[in-house]
Amino acid sequence: MANRTTWSAVAIGLLLAIGLIAVYYPQLAPALGSAPSLSAGDEFTYITDLDFWQRTPRERAVLATSRFDLGHDLNDVPMEVGPWKGVDDPETNREVMILLEPEQYVQRLYDDDQGRYLWLTMVGGRSSQPFHAPDICYDADGWQYDLGSHATALEDGGEIYGLWLHGKKLFEGDTVPEEHVVYYFYLFPDEQRNQADGIVLFKTTSARFGTLEETLAMHEAFVREFFRKAGAPAELAQALP
Amino acid sequence: MLPAVCSRLFSTRDDSGRSWLLRSGGILVLPAILCVILASCVAPAVTGGSCDLDPAPAGDEAAIRAVIEAEGHYVVTQQIDALMALWTESAFVANAKNTPDTADDDQFWREKDAIRHRYVRTVFPGAPAAAAPADLEIRIDGNRAEVTATTRIGAEVAPAGDRWVLAKSGQCWFLESLTYNLEAQQP
């Protein structure tokens, strides 16, 4: 009888322990040090998000093919990626630099083998000053626009999110409005997201080629050339060699 | 250890031939229930919209009114996560630009990411001290409702300038769209 009571107690204890572990493991794992995290030392690994002020549900860790942090020169980002070939197209409006005071500002014009083109703008800074949301500028310049978000699926799995802006403006003397499609997101060197560690805005701008969806697909294909894989920060850290 | 316990659980039989597991069923129910209760404590509850508000509003009209009032309150207190919990995934915000009869010039923030962006980058920087809707006209049609409101954001007053559309999911009312600047511009 005593033997059976012992076994009952052991069985109940085991079941409770299994239940507790199953239920609370997600919360306990980080404290136990079993969830790896990304750090600035991880090669080509960054945090992306739609905003730099607060984390959004779209925050992802991403494995890049180039360096997108202020510890490196953004000019080293390749000029040729996939079917795209780029040339430097520096910002000539001095007011932009005076207003934003970026630590790094790189602007290029890329075109592909189908004759399509887009501008890549990379803005780096260590405060909020260089990062005016594009819609604020388009609004101030009298453009009509819609705004939404778009996911870029990456070759090796996962997706990163960017905000898109579809702007239209009828310039004097024109009969057809000029249209811009902008797609952008922010990159941080690690999960801490300290502004002092540097933030990089990755922004692509083009005319509309086909529909808005087709144009966003073009931007997505371009972005895919620079980023390979994405996921939750702990997931991606786990996958790193 | 574990295999031994399992072996005892499933193979030990008494003189009548009944397994130990069956005889111990009554005892095992308790930990099983405990496990289920613990699991339900951390399982995501299907809430949001009016169901997240405290105190919980009673009745459809009260819930709709409470959601719109909560939106104004959370704008003032800049509680972005609480704000976003009020909206459906496919929601939109539109600026009618004071030309209610012309859709071409409307400006859209489509889906929640864009709505969040609008709050953070356009609405919050204005630091509105008060954003209370007034003169609510509520029309409920099944699981959908349309509300016309006058919004006061600080010193700005827009008489009947806002149109909210809400949808009911389960027992919870959510914001599906907001169209503002509906009041026609005076010539």
C-alpha cells in the first residue's frame, strides 16, 4: 500500500512538473539564459522596424548581405546587386543636410535590365533629428498620398516589413500628376535600439511602374538583394552559426 | 525514472485485473485540471476593442460610445498599444480633406501599421490636451455601426466632421474606419 502511495505521489509530482514547465517555459527561458539574443557583434545581423521611437509588432531580426550600421561606411553597400546597377546621386539640396544633420547620407540611383529605376537613400544618425518620416515631407510639399505597410519575403525565410507611400502631385504645366512610390524601414545594430548606437533609414523611391502592387513588388525584389533571412530576434540568433 | 513510472502506470494490475491507472483515475484528474487551468492562464484571450475597456460597457450602443471615447482618451495619453487594440486588422483612416463629395483627393492610411504610424508621427506630436468626440449619432445595423461625430482636438472643432465605422466580433466592438474632415469647406 505504501509502495502504491509513493508511486502515486511521484506520478502526480511529475505530471505537475511537466505541466508547469510546459506552461511557463516561454517566460522562464530568457531568465534561464537559454534564449540566445542578438548583439552588435553578430555579423551582418540587424533589427528592422517600421518606427524608431517605439518597437512595433513588425520588429524583426534580419541577416543582411552588407553592413548597415554607423560603424561602417554606408558607401560600401554594393553598387551592383542582382540585375540592379547603381550610381551615386548625392543630395544637392543643402537644406536637407542642414535640417537633418545626418552622420551619413548616401543616395544612389539604381536601374535594372528592364529599364526600371529607383533611388536608394540610406540615412544614418544617432538622434531622432535625421529621421523625418517621408510622409511629413511629402505632406509639406503638397503631395497627395496614401500610406500602408508591405512585407518583403526573404530568400532564406522570414519577412521584413516596410511602410509604403504612394504620392501624387500635379506640377504646373503638367497634365498628368507625377507619382512616387516610397518604401522604407529602419535598421538598428542590436535589440537594445539605443539611438546613440546609430540608426539607419533604408528608403527606396521610384516612379510607379505598372500598378502600385507591381511597383511594390519591384521595391521588394530590390530589398531582397540586401537581406537574406529574418525572424524573431531569438529565432534568428539560434540559427546563426 | 520516467519509463519506470510509465510502466507502473500502465501495466500494474491488482487481483481483479484493473489497471493501476484506472483505479487512480480520481487522483489523476486533479493534476490534469490544474494543468489545464495553468495553461488557460497564459493562453491568449480573444479580446480587444470594447472588451478591453474598464469598466466593460453594457450593451451595443454603450460599447460603441465607449470605444470612440477611449480612442480620444488614449490619443491624449498617447497609449499606442491600447489605441491599436481598438482597431481591426483591415481598418483604415481617411482624410476627406473637406470635400465630402470628392473621393479622388481622399488620403488613406491603410491597415494597422499605417494607422499606428499616423498616431505616432502625426497625431501624438501635436500633443492634444483633449480629444473628446461629441454629438454622437449612432446607427447600428446588425454587427456594424456607423457613427457621426463632432471631434474636438484641443482648440480644433470639426462639427459632424468625423464618420466612424465599427464592426462587432464576438461580443467586442472594434473600429473599422475613421473618415475625418468631412465637413465641407465654406466658400
